[in-house]
Amino acid sequence: MTALRNLSVTEGMMAGTTQRLSSGLRINTAADDPAGLVISESMRAQLKGIDQAIRNSQDAINMSKTAEAALDEVQTLLKNIRALAVHSANSAVIDATQLQANQTQIRSTLQSIDRIGSTTSWGTKKLLDGTAGAMANVTRPSDVSSIYVGGTFNGVSVANGPITMTKTTQATRAAVTLGNTFANGNAIVTAVGSFVINGYSFTSDGTETLNSIVGKVNEMSNITGVTATLVAVGANVSVRLDSNEYGSQHGFNFFDPSNIIHNAASATGTGVDGVFSVQLTTTAGVTTATFTGGMGPKESGLRLRDSYGNTVLLTENGNAGLAAATQVGVMTAGNVRFQIGPNGNQSTQFSMPVIFANRLGSGAVAGKTLADLDVTTQQGAQDAMKIIDAAVTELAQRRGELGSFQANFLESTSRSLAVAEENLTASESQIRDADMAEEITAFTRLQILRESGMSILAQANQQPQGILNLLRG
């Protein structure tokens, strides 16, 4: 029996070693290393995020290359137009027919510029027509932490202008003051049993102080989502439970069948969602939409959302204030947002230029842009060169900004993410992967033990034969 027991232990250990050798993993189930599994799974989630962020960065690079190629073509067209303007200014040798032919060609080229501006896209997302994303800047950080508004607000494209907010309903936390009272925090809670907060059980052995019970609840606050505090009830104190987050989706359930800290078997805490009116300028004029907290199970109660995915993150001061219409930010249209990190708040924005003839070359000649070029007159040809020069310079600056963003931000981020992925993979491998040399050594040892165990078991089975020989004698 002793030999059989040890052989069984050896067989079990050998099965584990065989599994690690065949899978290449040190942790195949949670039972192998619970703490290591938790850490490695978190790392794997980060690795997935980093891998996607690298692809996002590459997509952003390709998008910027698409826009830059279109800008390069526009600059080529501008240089062709400038050559026609210079030719038209040579009035000593050019006649009216030639001037009109130049003007016709310029008009056709300007139409090509407008076409590039309106059709250049990444998939179905237009890049150069002014609708490529949007950016909202917070101007009142005491009331609002962040604002995100995409290209659509209440079904209409956004435009530049102020963002104002007005409170309709203030968000509140779920809160319950429990019924049992005690002389003070040092009073002994004599009741024995357990109580449950949001599925997590706490026990009382009848010897702990009220402060100790409150401390145990607060130690698990990150799990239950509830914090306990002592509040005065007359000359005594009682325990009050508060949800950590605002809004109705962050309520809690409390069960106390032993009446340890409550005079009833259960209690329920329910918060109130915040409701705010947000107003900003769109292509249809000033537009108002309702933003509500608690629209998703993982959303903070102070993160307000509308039906188009736009969000506003309030501060507690903003939740309590904003009773009157208050400007909290400024909207700037024409930006694209790139998620270039594995975690939240690791995104960046860039404003793509608007490429239309009536938006280029302004400022060179009062009241005129590329759309107003007319080279059929001597003055018109001179003005055309000034306007085109201004447009070329403007476009070159925007291309430079786009190239700088691509080279110094997107490509740099992609390289740094690749390094982070490499190092995090190595760290995760240290936890999760098997040490093959160590496992082979263990496997060889267990093979020897198994063979010797089976040999000893065979010899042990022969020992009763001695008794049989005595009986025969």
C-alpha cells in the first residue's frame, strides 16, 4: 500500500509535468498559480490593447498619407495655375483668346481642387472637407473634466462655437442610513452573524467594535462599490452606506438577517441619474441636446451621454452647480481623433485642412480667394499670382504640420508601442510560460521514480509468498 500510494503521487506529478511540457505553459489552469493567472491575464489584456493600438497607429499613418498625397496633388495643380497666371501677365505678346483659354483652364483646375477636397476619404470618412472629426476644449475645468463631441450632435454636423450646459437634474449617490444605533464608534457590536453588501459577505463574532465593522466594509469598498461612515443619530451614531459612484446604475443591495447593524433584514440604495442640457453651434445653428448619466453599466454617474455617443464628464462641483446656462467649453470642427494607446484617455486629435478654392489664398488680396481668380485682365493676373503664392504657402504649412504629426507622433508612438509590447510579452512569459529545461529535469526524475516505484510494488507483492511457503512447509 505504501508503494502504491507513492507511485500514485508520482503519477500525478508526472501528469502535471507532461501537461506543462506539451502545452509549453507553466500555468494551464487557475489552480496551477491563482495569483500568477490574475497577473498574466491582466498583462495579456494589455498586450491585446497594445497590439490593436499599434494597428490603430498604422491606420492613422496610412490615413495621414492619404491626406498628404491629396495635398501634394493640390499643390501640383496650384503650381500649374501659377504658370498660367504668369503667362497671362505677359500682356505684350498674349491676346484675348489666349487669356480666355488660360482662364478656362484655371476654372477647370479649381474644380479639380474642389473635387479633391470633397472626395478625398479614408473608407467612408471624408478627410479634407472640414467634417473629419471634431475637437472640444474645456474652458471651465472646475465644472467639467472632459468633453467629447464627434462629428454629429443631435443629428447635425458640429461647427465652431461655445459649449454651454444647464442642469436639469443633479446626479446623486445611492445612500442608506442603517437602523441600529450605538453609543459611539468604540461600542461593541454584540450581534453574531453575517451581512451582505452587493453579494459580498461580512461576519461579526460579537466582540468587534463598530469602527472595526466599518473598517471591514471600507476595505472591500473597491469590490462592493459601497463606503461606510458613521453618522450622528441623536446622541448616538449609526452606519451610513454610500455608493462610490453617482447614478441609478450604481445602486446597492444590503442584507442583514441577523440585525447586526440594521434593524431590518434588508435595505436598498438607489441613486439618481444626472440630466443636463448641452447647447452648441452646428451647421443648423445653435442646437440643444439632453445628456444623461448612467446610460451604461460601466459608466460613471457623472459621465453624461447623449444618443449619438457624445460625452461630458462632470466634476462634483459641476454636478452641484450649473443651475444657469454656463459656457464650459469651445467646439472646434474639422479634427480627427486617433486612439493610439491601449487604455482610456490615450488618444490624440489632428485638424485636417479644408481644401476648397474659396478657403485657400485668402488674405493676399482683400476679399479674394482662389475661387475669385480672373487672369483675363492685367491686374487680375497680378492678383492671381499673389493669391496662388499665399495658397501654396498655406498648403505647404499644413502639409508640414501633417508630416510632423505623422513622423514625430504617430510613427514614434508606433515604435514605442512595439517596444512596450516586446517587454510586456517577456514579462508575461516569465509568469505564464514553462521553463522547459526545468520541466525536462523534473520529468526525467519522475520517470525514474515511477519505474523504481513499480519495481518496488512488484517486490512488495511477492512478500506474501513467503508466508505461503511457510504454510506449505
